[in-house]
Amino acid sequence: LRQFPRVSDPENSFSVLRSTIAGNNRRHEKEGKT
């Protein structure tokens, strides 16, 4: 597992988590459509 940067603002860390998940999903879609 990747370590996320420590963020004092929970909303900010949540958005970082969401954007990371979105990036993983996009990469997964690309691999599936090859």
C-alpha cells in the first residue's frame, strides 16, 4: 500500500484519497480496454 501524505485537514486528505482512487480506476479501465 502507498503511504498518503499526512494532512491535518481531513477534508483535504479525503479528496486526495478520492483522486487517487479515481486515478487507479482510470488506469484500470485503460488496461481493460487495451
